[in-house]
Amino acid sequence: MPSNNRSAAGQRRIMQAIKSKDTKPELRVRRLLHRLGYRFRIHLKDLPGKPDVAFTRRRKAVLIHGCFWHGHQAKGCTDGGRPRSNTGYWNPKLDRNAERDRANVEALQAKGWDVLTIWACETDDENALRGRLVNFLGQPVAKIAERSSEG
């Protein structure tokens, strides 16, 4: 019995240590956006769900979701599966996370914001990520200003 308690306690410590802000995928996206010339705000408290990255003038928000915690179901994602043990705890918890995500996106859209969700597993391919971000955001303001002053 004691070994089970230690195991559960050890697992609990691991799960509690997982950050909700400034995660590796979030930092990858923010660094790339900054290198591309975009300027943005992070974790705006006055917006539904406190988006990871917000472009207030453009009214665009980027949500960066951890595959496990937010239930990524894509075919190639290795982290999005659900635990097979303690399903009575995990399934309702992960279902609530997914429902909260949907509600936050709907609330942002109702306020006139466009929303892009990026999954943690999608941050590994920087070229693909760059393409999605530029397609969603358009050119950075600094790049547009450079072009207009050159002409």
C-alpha cells in the first residue's frame, strides 16, 4: 500500500509542476512572431480565456494549446491521447477543458475577434508554423511601414 501512495504522490507532484503560462510551445510561437516583426500582448485578462497572444489592433487572438490538456485528436499527435487509468477523474476533467476552450473561442468571436488555435505538436515545424501565422495575421505592421517608405 505505501508504494501506491508514493507513486500517486509522485505523479501528483509531476502534474502540479506543469505550467499554464510561458510553456515551451508558447515561447516558441512568441519568439517566432517577434522575429517576424509582429508586436503583441500576452494573457490579456479582459478577454475571454486570457489568450496566449493577442493582437489588439487587428482583433486577432492566438491560443496555444497543450495536446494532452486540451485533447488534441489529430492523427499524428502522440500527446493528445487520454489516460487509460483513473478514467473517472481524467475524462470529465479533459472534457471540461475542451468545453471551456470552445466557450472561450465563441466568446472571443462574439466580441469580433478572429481566433487561431495552435497545438503544441504543431510548434515543432517552424516553417509550417510561420506559414500559418502569416496567413492568419497578414504582414507585420513594421514590414508594411518599411515597404511604404521604400516606394
